[in-house]
Amino acid sequence: MEDLLQKVTSLCKRRGIIFQNSEIYGGIGGFYDYGPVGVEMKNNLKRYWWKNMVDKRENVVGIDGTIITHPKVWEASGHIKGFGDEAVECKKCHARFRPEDIDGKCPKCGGTEFTEPRTYNMLFKTEVGVIEGEKATAYLRGEACQTIYLDFKNVVDSTRQQIPFGIAQIGKAFRNEITPNKFTFRTREFEQWDMQYFVHPNEMEKSFEYWKEERMNFYKKLYRKHENLRFYEHPKEKLVFYAKKAFDVEYLAPWGWAENEGIHWRGDYDLTQHSQFSGKDLSYTDPQTGEKYMPNIVETSGGVDRTFLFLLLDSYEEETLENGEIRTVLKINPEIAAYKAAVFPLVSNKPEIVNKAREIFEKLTDTKKVLWDARGNIGKRYRYQDEIGTPYCITIDYQTLEDNTVTVRDRDTMKQERVKIEDLTNL
Ligand code: GAP
């Protein structure tokens, strides 16, 4: 099963989905780039979340906050004091690992002696200002949600929203992870999709259960293999003091059950902390009843890159064809596929066919992301599209010139049928 991760990693490089960052310099641990195909998929994935979490809901609005904030934010949030990751150091090669990642021997050099676990702060530091000596230390946000709390009052004052309502955001977060690993599963720069739902304290229980189910349903719609999804409930004794409960949506990765998203009971902790540290009252007054209270928060916080990786693992298939050849196919949700269709002129040396194909291609690009490919034989073109998960391949051939029909080939069934050009947009 670990093999599947290697296969997906290799597919990502081969087909321009994900590249190791700074590869020509030997790479840098925990940083990845999305390639020409990957960026399309990732954008579709983020749009899919936004559609589900914002567009379809009258009481959730979005923001797009900055990565660097006032440094006090991270004092208030508790990250400066307690955003730690525990690590042990190999006494021979000095590499650091999370204690749970060593099973007796150092994964790097095979050494067997380690230091006691120590806590390292994961916040990335930077400096704001240009004059030496007058620069202020600031931090790259360790979790994207803090900007939502900072803008809570602005949103209340500038929109028609009343509690209960949510603020959603997709954005980068940075963590100086000790052992970034498992491809893009644990990285140092990643994106989170967060929604903070602000409610009256009496409504917490109901809202928590609602969002827990909503978020599981979201992942069920996205992935094919539902048996690879489950909830993990955090044990009571491990909860932070303000949380009554916390659940993770977990995905069964090749290395075991792994966190995909957290549904967190944040209570009034965040707004109370920011009220205290900023000196600005962030409580809410109900416009109907006049009741004044500190809103409570249910948070849904997931990793975009992690979801993307799980989606690739969930979609990757190898099928043996009748002729014994192995076909690699990404049976990815069509909404996320980079291209909805690929357009092929059967041959590239017949201008009538190429021109007809161009005409169809250009018509389709008005409404859909489609790919043009006139290189190599049709079989090779199909293999390429299968590997990047393109749902349909449309071939323009000699018959097209006679009856205005094209061949449409389905990614999953490999069935081909003749379709009238004017019916293509209904696919
Ligand atoms: N605001 C709450 C919060 O940040 P979290 O459980 O630390 O909670 C939420 O993070 C999600 O962000 C995780 O479920 C995971 O999907 C993603 N995530 C966290 N650390 C990550 C990392 N180092 N690399 C990739 N994704 C990560």
C-alpha cells in the first residue's frame, strides 16, 4: 500500500501535477509547487469547497486575509507560548524527528541513541520594516483562522449578517514542522480551508453536530471510497481547556488513518483573548433581543493540500487491458479534473480535420477548460488524458466532415460513441 504513495508521487512529477520546490538546488524539505495540471485541479478543488461552504449558504461569507498580522495576534492566540512540536535528536547524525516517527532506530543514519524529547516552536519568524534596528519581529500565520477573528467585528458592521453566521477563508499557513513527510501530507507551507461559525453559547451543541455531519458529507461527495473515511473523536483528557469536544475527519492513507480536517469546539476563547489583548470589545449585541454576549465558535478547518493528496490516492487506478497492457487512470471527480475534455484532430496533416477540430475546441473553451492535443497516435493521447483524469476525449475524424459527429470516449468505461457536435456541451 505504501507503494501507492510512491506511484502517485511519480505520476505527479511525470504529468505536471506537483513538483518538489527548488528541485534544481536539491529541493527544500516540506515545500512543493503545483504544476500546470495540478494548479488547475487545486483551483477547482478550492472552488468546489467555496461553492459548498459559501455560495450555497446565505449565512456564510468569505474573506481573504493577510499572511502577516500584528505580532500581538500570536501572543493572544497562545501560539508564541505553546505552538510546539515535540522532537528527539539522534545523537549520531543530529537529525530531529517526532518521537512517534522512530521505531527504535534513526530513520536517517540507523543510530540508536536519542536525546530526551524537546519542544520546538513551529511559528516562522520574519521582520517588518526596512531600517536596521527598527524592524519589528512578526510571524507568518501558523493557522489561517486567526485573521477571521480579527475581521469578525468588521464583518458584523459591514454586512447584513446576524448571528448565527459563518466566515470562510482559504489561505496559506506556515509551520516549521520538524519532520515534513509523506509527500504533501505534512509540509511547512500549506493551505487551509477554514470556516468559523459564530453562534449563541446555547446553540453550540446543535451547531457542532450540524457542521460535523456537513463536513463528512462534503468529503463523501468528493472521494469515491467512502470506506476510507471515518471520524476520530479526540479523547476528553486531551482536549484544550475551552473545548467540549473535537473530531477529526480521517482518511485511510497508505500509512494508516490520517487527519484530513478538524471540527473544533472553540467556545468563546478566541474572541475573548483578542478582546483582552487588543482592548477592543468583540462581544455581540443581538439586534432583536438586545442581549449582549461573547459569540461562541464552531470551527471546521481542513488542509487543501492534504485533501488534494487524498483525492489523488482515492482516484488512482491501474487496470489491465485485454491486450495485457496496464492503463493508469485517475478516476477523479470531474468537477476537480484539470480539463473537462481533450480535443483531438485524428490526423495533423489534413487541414479540413484540423480546422474543424480547432473550431470545436474554440467553441468549448468559451465555457469549459479543455485541452488541445494533436501529438502522436490516438492511443498515446488517451493514455495521457487518463493519467491526468480528463473525463472525455473528443476526436474529430473523416466522418466528422460528412455528418458533423465526433467520437467521444469516456475515461472510466473507455466506451466510445458518436455524438453530434451541437450536443457536446450537454455532456
Ligand atoms: N485552526 C485550526 C487548525 O489549524 P489544525 O488541526 O492544526 O487546526 C487544520 O489544522 C488542518 O490543516 C489539518 O486537519 C490538516 O489538514 C491541515 N494541516 C495542518 N498542518 C499541516 C501541515 N504541516 N501540512 C499540511 N497540512 C496541514
